[in-house]
Amino acid sequence: MISKRELGEFHRRLHGWFRENGRDLPWRRTRDPYAVLVSEFMLQQTTVVAVIPYYRRWMREFPDVFALAEAGEERVLKLWEGLGYYSRARNLLRAAREIVAGQGGVIPGELAGLLQLPGIGPYTASAMASFAFDRCVPVLDANIIRVVARLGNFRKPVATAHGKIELERLARSLLPATGGWLHSSALMELGALVCKPGIPDCDACPVRSFCRADSPEKIPVKPPRKAIIHERDLRIFSKTKGRVSLVPSPGPRWKGLWLLPPGTEEGKVLFELSYIVTRHKIRMTVSAGRPRSTWETFPPDNLPPMPTPHRKAVEALLDL
Ligand code: SF4
């Protein structure tokens, strides 16, 4: 890997490149730990482009941890609607309430304290330590894993326990003495803009002379993709006196959200949609049906939080 003697020059090039080329993202304009916490929860398994409007809306409505801690779960899920992986929203709310109730609204700066909070695992704790508290710790998101693995020509599978330990050691060997925020941001941005998945743009790479990868497109080594599971989901659309019938999700998928009621193969098919949740490919078929007394009804202009496929079905069928 990069020798101690070379490290200063490596940092100078990487960090200089980031200062010139790093994107102006809303959460990069602040070191407010609460704002960073919100962005880190939203960015888990979600792209930067998708997160930006949600982040802005969220910070307008819940500008600090106290505002979030006082919010009701339904309102929180409504603001999260469309972003997916709703357990993140519920955990963020729980974390805010614990921070306010147990720590007077102060978000801990140490990894151990961060790891006690709901929804915060080793990755989010290290991202918080780096991006909110400027600590020099390895932050291993998908972009940084790719960059570090390629720089070191790391040919072992990165998802195994052994692979993770070795990769973390490699990432640690690249850390500067100060300026954790700048270093993690720069590595992450290099992975997003230059050292991309598949074939990287090595000609544009500021640290090419330090890179040992001989076939970067084959790094990082990942486990084979798991097989897709196909599922069918039968639903009913029922509108009475202008109100739409919905039921609460039985969970755990979409806990706290509202869904079209479950249906059968009977009834005229009104709408079909396929969507993917983790490795499940789901074909949703919505048929016409009569309302039941156990279902709740809602006016179309004031629907509760719903997952995207169900909301799309309702929006497509409202004019029927
Ligand atoms: Fe990635 Fe290519 Fe730069 Fe190596 S030289 S870090 S493979 S972009």
C-alpha cells in the first residue's frame, strides 16, 4: 500500500482534487451533528440525487433534534414516503427521542455512544464521527470500499469477516492525522465520480500514481448475487363516497404505513405493477372490490403514509 513517506503527497492530491471537484451537497454545508445524522440515515441504500429533496423538506419541518423528537410517527413516515426502507425513519425518530430524553439533545461524538442509538451500526457511527465530529476514522461505505480496495489491489472478498478486517486496516493506513471530514468526503467523492463501479476513469484520477490495481474493474471482489424471488401480491381498490379503503400494514415490511386491502384472484383487474424490494420481485395486481367494515377509509387529498407501489395504484385509479 502507500508508504508513510508517500502519504503526505497522496493526501495533498486527493484533498486538492476534492476541493476543486467535490459536489456542493446540502449536508456538506454543515457540521451540525443532527443534520449529518439525518443525511446518513437517508443515504443508507439510497442515491444522493433521490435524497436531496427529502433532506431539504425534512430539515425545514424538523430543523433540530427537539423538533423531530416531538413529532408523531405518522408525520415522520409521511415525510419519508417514497424513500423506501421505512425502518430508517422509525429508527431516526427513536434515536432523536433517546438523544433528547437521555442526553439533553446532545448527539454523542464517540463511536461507543453513537452505537447505543437505534438504527446506528458500525458504518453510520464511523460516518457520524467523521462527518459531524471531524474524527480520523475509517468510513467504509460502498464508494470508499471500492476506492481503497483498488488502491491496494485488494483481491479478497470484501464482504467476509476477514475481508472487512483487512480492508479496514488498509483504510486506516490511509488516514491523515487531522481532518477526518475532508479525507472521508474526498475518498467518497472519488468513488462516486471517478473510481466508479465497473470501469473507472483512471485517466481523471488524482491519485493514479499511488494505485496498485492491475484490473480495477474486477475489484472489489463481491459474493455472487442471490437469486431473485418472485412474488405475487393481490390487492383491492375500493372507493366509497369518494373515500379510499386502506388497511395498516401487518409488518414487518412497511410497518406503520397503509396499504390497499388484500385481495383474491376474483374481480376485474384494474391495475398491475412490478417492483423490487431487496431481492424480491413483486407483481402487484389490483382488482375492484367491495368495502368491508374493518377497512378504514380516507379522502384522496389526505391519505396516510403509503409505500410507493400502493400510492401509485391509488393515484392511477382515483378517477375510475
Ligand atoms: Fe480507482 Fe483508477 Fe484511481 Fe485506481 S487509478 S483509484 S482504479 S480511478
